[in-house]
Amino acid sequence: MPQNFTPGTNSILEEFNHLEQEDAATAILPCNGSSAWAALLAYNRPFANPDDLLTISDKIWKSLPQNDWQQAFDSHPRIGEHKAKAATEQSLKWSASEQAKADPDAATKAALAEGNKAYEQKFGRIFIVCASGKSAAEMLEILRKRLANDADAELREAAEQQRQITQIRLRKWLQVPQEVK
């Protein structure tokens, strides 16, 4: 696949550009989980190339209010689990593959469950981390460090992790090389 994208090189993007507004939002929703993000991304079509889509995705994500971020957070299962509060089938498949390297032993799995519980009690939402390529021990270490954050700093960090996850999922959806901006 080419590293620099040019118009007309991605049939998925071309198809996305030609969908009806509601169908486009539905098609892109599993990449993020926020219906506002999906609707705004669909509204901003057409995209000349995948890079434009990725750039606009980031701008939209950063502009959304906290309740839209929360909707995206709710589309993820807890680290080490396979069910989410509100997720599409495709989103759950991606979550499973993103957490595939984790493969925690019993002690790490128990520590993650305990850490997830502490995180949820402190911040009122599940722990969000871009899990791709991370081991369970690495995610546990990140979780423990982030428990020291204050509420505002942690919200910003969770939103950044969601942005990274979205970038990865958009690239999977578009079938282009993985590279988080």
C-alpha cells in the first residue's frame, strides 16, 4: 500500500463519500463509538484521500463535548473483558484484536480487574487505553500510573487514548497502513 495517499486510490473511501448521510454515519460509527463524531465526519464528506479523513476525524474528536467522548468510551469493553456498555459488533471485534497481545496470566488478570474497579470508582467510567501492541503488564502499569491523575488530566488522557484508537480503527476500516498520528 502506498504511504502517501492520492485521490482515487481507496475504494472504501470512495464508497463512503457516496453514501447517504445517515448510512455514512452508521458505516463509520464502529471506528469511534460517538454518534456525534460519526455524524459530523459523514457531514464533512467528501474526503479527497485517507489522510484528509484522518485529519478531520481528529479535529472533530477534539471539538466534541465530554458527553460525546463518554459515548465513545462506553463502546469499549474493560481491559481483559469482551463486553461493552454500548458497542457495535465490529467495534467489539476490533477491541478483541487490539487486546490480543495482552494475554494476561491469572495474577495480572486479577490485578487488572482490581485496577479497573478502582479507576471506575475514582473517575466514573472505564479505563481507556490504546491497547494495540501492549502486554497486559504494560496496560496494568499504565492504569496504575493514571490512577494518580486528577479528573481533568485523566479525562484529557482518556480522550487522547480514544483518538489514537480511532485512528487505528479508521486505518483498519480503510485498509491502509497503521500509523498513529
